[in-house]
Amino acid sequence: MPLTRRHFLQAGLLAGAAPWLRARAAVAATASAPTLIDPRTLHAFVDPLPIPPVPHPERIARIDGAAVPHYRIVQRQVHAKLHRDLPPARLWVYGDSMPGPTLDVRAGQGMTVEWVNALPAKHFLPVDHTLMGSNKGQPDVRTVTHVHGGRTPPDSDGWPTDTRVPGQSQTYRYPLNQEAATLWYHDHAMGVARLNHYAGMMGMCLVRDAHEDALRLPRGEHELPLVLCDRLITAKGQLHYPVSENPKSPWVPEVFGNAVLVNGKLLPYMQVEPRRYRLRVVNAANGRFFRLRLSDGRPLVQIGSDQGLLHAPVDVEQLVLAPAERADLIVDFAPLAGKDVRLTNDGDPHGIVQFRVADSGRRDDSVVPDVLRDVPRLAASQAVRERNLTLNEYEHLSGLPMKMLLDGKYWHEKVTETPRLGDVEIWNLINLTDDSHPIHLHMVRFQILERRRFDSFAYRSRGTLRYTGAPQAPAPNELGWKDVAQAHGGMVTRIIVPFDGYAGRYVWHCHILEHAANEMMRPFEVRPRKA
Ligand code: C2O
Ligand code: CU
Ligand code: CU
């Protein structure tokens, strides 16, 4: 039976999909689509939650004369079971597993990494040769790694066309002159990152500093990385990436899976002690927004977001994480000794990962202070420039799939966002679509000032920005430093960005990877400071 989006709808599997996707008579998958598994038919919580290894540096390298750890991380094909009762899946990973090794590094010291492409010569997911960067002549298998959230010099940031093919490698330097934060790394190759990523190419990078060390948050075995992503899985246990009806252009505008992998496993469990744990969560999905809750009804305590600690812990009833957003959470299992609790998504009470709380444990000597870090809020008056930038969606008259663009411009057009190093700018993300797009800027951190409804007709027809609603303050867990902003449909999301770090060329894009692959990505260039 051909699997179409309508089938997903009927099965209720598109919950969490962007509203426009639900509303649209979307591209159907081809008739050759294989049978997919319904994860609800699998035994839940039979696999222990995998914890990715923390590698030791290979050797000591130098950045500007200073000694830093050097890692060598090989991208390769592996076969691993996504669930106990499924055959091993073909995956493309960093190191030996999906997610890859967790890089645990010091702010201000940094690291160098040799990223080695040892992948097979043929891609196993549907490459679209009509997309930018994927035109014929480009090898299908090409990779470039980006450390998401890193304040990285431009030559090491993972420019989307600075790719390597199997047999090649690239060595990047990461000074990490920034605050402690939950970073992650993933593939960024133009046009195929969505496929490489779906195949498993992602990992965590935890940046620590002395301020955070002094806080006595749960650490060591009581700190767990949780990398979340959704996948479609065939009856043979393999990843399935859907395609359009057009064999010449298999790109689809979004991909949603009914199976949520937590650290690469479907429905894993974790044995925990009755005490506080720190969960470092990243939404590593191609396009899904997660809506996370604890099954016992208690709020999640969020202590950090994309770019580090919040000023103070925030109780979150339901945590909405857009693709690429991170949340640093504290969960206290102490009241649950002898019981279990699940992290649930989208109101499905079954949960995506189960924590089994032991009867008794060692003493909990962790502390969650009332004030975590000084996070001075930036005021709009600090900005020297304000840019109006639209998020648009174009329907092709020819019946081809729509395209999403940033400020109406294609990737190859000349650079228009050219802040000066050290300047503070406001970017008004004017969302003319009906959907939420998670907008990410490389290299910098920013704050969300406010969101505001506006008259999109007036903007389209006359280019005037007329607000129709009062400014809405960001949610309490959005008050820290961010590098991804949920830009909601029909609203202007105003972000304030200090362009500190390095001069040079970077990218900003929607982190729905299918959008980014089809023109929803643009360069920006930080110009050097005035002499
Ligand atoms: Cu998470 Cu441009 O990247
Ligand atoms: Cu990034
Ligand atoms: Cu988007």
C-alpha cells in the first residue's frame, strides 16, 4: 500500500507536524514505499538507554600557541539495532554510534578536531540533484561538520560547500571562547545534510567553564545527554526517508517519523538513583517539534537553553523544543523511589524514554541554586541597526513543490546581511508563512526581544510593517542566550544579536533541514571592526 501523508494523518502520526503540512494536499510518497513499522506494536522499554562515549583526546594540538585537546572523529557506516526486536539498521555515524561521541571540552581552551570521511561511495538515501549544491557533477557522498552553537572562526565553521568526499578529511579549530553550554555537532553539506543527518550524523558537545563547575549541579553519571530525533523505520528495521512523486526531484518539504529515537534507540529505559539528574536535551530531528512532559505530572525544571545557563531555574509544564534547540534540565527522581517515570511527547502517555528509579541510593549532594548565572538582558536601544527579514514560502505554478526563502532571496544571491564585528543588531524575522520556522544563526548568540502579530497583507502589498497585536514577551525559558529562535507563523519575532567573535562569512538558516536544503539558508558576513 502506498504510504501517503494522508495515511499519517489517519494514524494520527503527524501530530507535531507544522500546521501547513496538515492543511496541504502534500506530496505523496511513491508507490514503492516499503512497509513501515508502527512503534506501538513493539515492546516498550526493553533496551537500556545508550550513553555515547566521551573520547579521550588523541593528542595535544595548538591553537595560537595554546595547548588544546585534539580529537579524530571518523564518519563511517555501521549497522546497529534501533530496538531489541528489529534487525540492525544501516546508519552513517560519527565514531561507532548514533549519536557519535560526546565531546566534553572547556570554554576558552577549546579543541581541534580532524573530521574524517570514511563513508561508502554511494548514498543510501534519496539524493535530489536539482537542489542547490547537489547538481550533477557533485559527488553524492560529501560531508562537512558544523559544531552548532560554537563561536568558531569562519574557516572552521563548516561552510556548506566546504565538503569532503570519502577518503578525505578536514581539521577544524574550535577556540570556544564562550560560556558553558550544550552544543552539538552535525553534518552541514549543502543539499544532503538532511540525508546525512537522517542517516545518523550527529553528536553532542558539552562546553564547560569554571562558573558552572562551582555550582555543584548533578554531574558524572548523574548527567545524561538525550539526543532526540524522529524516524520512519521499515519492517526490516531500516531507516526510511520519504520521497516526492517526482523521481527527478525526490525532495520533500518536511519529514516526520512516527518513531522517536532517544540516543539512537527506540523506547529505551534507564535505571536511575532516587536523586537529582541533569538532562542535556537536544532536538536533533529534521523537522519535528517535541512537546515534552514528565508522566508523573510534575514540571520539568529547566536551567539552561541553547547557549548556556538561564538566570534562574524555570518550571516548565510542557517543554516545546524546535529542531536544534537545546534544554538543560534537572529532574529529581527522589520522590519516585521504587517507581518509574517517563518522558512523554505530544501528550502520548506511553512516553519515549522510561526512567526506573531504584529503591534507595547514595546521598544526593547536588545543588540547584536559585540564581544560576548573570544573564543581562539586552535592550532594543543597544542596537545600532535593525533589519527586516521575511520568511516566505513560494508555491510553484508548475506544480513543483514550494520553496521557502529568507527575505525572498536565494542562497547564491549576493550577501545582504553584513553586520560589523562588535555591533549589536535587531533582526525582525517577519514570518509571512503559517508555520513556525526555527531560525538559527551561526557563530553568535542572541536574545529574543519579543514576538508580535502584524498585518501581513500590508507588508506584502506595501512593504509596511504594521503591528496588529501587543508585543509578547518571550517565555521564561527563552530569556537566556539562544542560537535558535522559534519564529511563529504570522508574527514578527524580534531578536537582538551582538555580533561578537570573528569577522567572516557564516550562514543563517531555518533548522528544518528540508527547508534549509531548498533555499531557506543564506550567508551573512561579519565585516571587520572599523579601524
Ligand atoms: Cu545546527 Cu547551521 O546548524
Ligand atoms: Cu550552527
Ligand atoms: Cu523552515
